Amino acid sequence: MTAPLFKRIAFLGIGLIGSSVARIARERGDIAAEIVVNARTQQTLDRVMALGFADRVELDPAEAVKDADCVMLCAPVGAFAALAERIAPFLAPGAVLTDVGSTKQSVIRDIGPLVPAGVHFVPAHPVAGTEYSGPDAGFTTLFEGRWTLLTPPPGTDEDAIEKVAELWRRCGSMVERMEPGHHDRVLAIVSHLPHLIAFTICGTADDLADESRQEVVNFAASGFRDFTRIAASDPVMWRDIFLNNREAVLEMLQRFMEDAQAMARAIRWGDAAYIEDKVERGRKIRRSLIATKQA
Ligand code: NAP
């Protein structure tokens, strides 16, 4: 077996994403020799011990990071500033500090200034997930064939970046570097706006009069059903994503609303060619996703 990348990895937050990485680390053995887990509640930590992918659990994040040569923040992005403040004095010199947060400019803004000299901060985002959360939700194939985007600030230690990249490759992921602002715009359109639309459409359906609401549930066609799957995601995680990628989400939403308005106009005026063209473009995108195995 290849030597482990790290002697000790500490996970701060252990839901779908953290517990998937921890399960892979446990199963492969070549990511970290020791796995320490921190979460907010003892209940989660008890569950983690029962699930068997951690060597040790700690309720205090500062205790969890002591002597760890890799620390991975896996809590909602809104919790990162407080976590970073709590752990900063206890991070080991030379340690790699990384995260899995869905927004990257805010993470760099919140954590960057708190990182002690000699600690290497490598922000990352595995673009993979499901609508489930908590330590039971993780699984070892979650990242297979999916992208992980690294957004290291200029001047970040290259060896540290390579170690984080290798960690994600060992998780089955493909890795690419991206500028954080570009990351946030891309994710706003491919992930954050679709979730916003899903939450909104479910809210609209829920606002309907009682008898129509029951019919929505009874006769949900696949279109609405797909939206409800997306809308089942964790509220705190999504609250934090919207609030921390505000500019990009608002920009994409504005563009979407203009395009939706144009579609409404085409329907009103019977512009069949416009409608057909829009649907055809959607099909084309779907086909290209299937071709690149990202469907
Ligand atoms: P999750 O399943 O909801 O788990 C969240 C974990 O964070 C739990 O262990 C929770 O501890 C802990 N936590 C929650 N609030 C906290 C706080 N205020 N302070 C400290 N710890 C806190 O979350 P997830 O889906 O794995 O997402 C984790 C991160 O990955 C987020 O930043 C998210 O943006 C990012 N991400 C998610 C996805 C996705 O599809 N889910 C994909 C890519 C990236 P307790 O259980 O003790 O409350």
C-alpha cells in the first residue's frame, strides 16, 4: 500500500461530505493514518463512533486539530469563521488546512486572515452531493468521476496544493484549479440557481389552495418530482450558500428572470420557433452531460 498522505486528518463537521471522505480514508488506508472527527453535538459524535470510520471523536474543535497535519472543514460555510477563529491558535506548524465549502470567495474572506504563518490553506470544493445529510448519508463512491475544484490564493505552497489534489484523486475525483470568483459564478449557474428555483417552485406549489396542493402530491409528474428531490436539501447549508454567494446568485437569477420573461412572451404571442429552439437547447445540454458522464 502507498504511504498515507497525512499522519492525522481532523474533520470539523461530519455530514454527507465529511463522512464520505472519512469512509474512503478508512477503507483505503492511504489518505491518513489516523482519523479524528469533531461535530457540534455529542449525538453526532456517538453516531460516528458507532459507524466506525473514526479513531477518535472530539467535541471541542481545538482539541480535534491538535497535532493534525491535515484539517478539513466540512460544516456549513456560515460556520467557518467561528470555527477558524477557535482552531487557529492550535493548528500545528506545517499543517494543511482545507475545506469542502460550496462557496469559495467567502471562505477565503472568512478564513484567510485567521490562518497562522506556516499553516497552508488550500480551499477546495468537491462538486458532488445528494439531498441527504448527516454522518449516515456518506458513501465511498460519492466523488467517483466527479470534479473537485481547488481555489488556492496566490502564493499558496505548491506541495500543500498537490497533497490536497492527491487526497481528492484518491477519493476518485478529477481535480482542477480555478480562480475563486470564477468558481462562484460557475457554481451559481450550475448549482445555486437550480436549487433556488427548486425551493421556489415547491414553495409556490405549497401555497396553492388545499385541494390543489393534495393534487400536486397525488399527480406529481416527473418534472415536479425532480424539483422536490433537489428541494429536500439541508436548509442551513443552503441558507449559508445563498448568503455567501450573494452577488453571483443575484446576477444569475436576474439573467434567468429575463430569459423566463422572454419565454413567457413567446408563449403569449405564439412564437413556436422560439419555444422549440429553447427546448432543443435544453436537450443538447442534457446530451453533452451524458456524453461526458456527468449526468
Ligand atoms: P451536513 O450533512 O448537513 O453536515 C454538516 C456537519 O456540520 C454536521 O456534522 C454538523 O454537526 C456540523 N455543523 C453544522 N453547523 C455547525 C456549526 N455552526 N458549527 C460547527 N459545526 C456545524 O453537511 P454536508 O452536506 O456534508 O455539507 C458540508 C459542507 O460541504 C458545506 O459547507 C457544503 O456547502 C459543502 N458541500 C455540500 C455538498 C452537498 O451536496 N451536500 C456538496 C459539496 C459541498 P452536528 O451533526 O453535530 O450538528
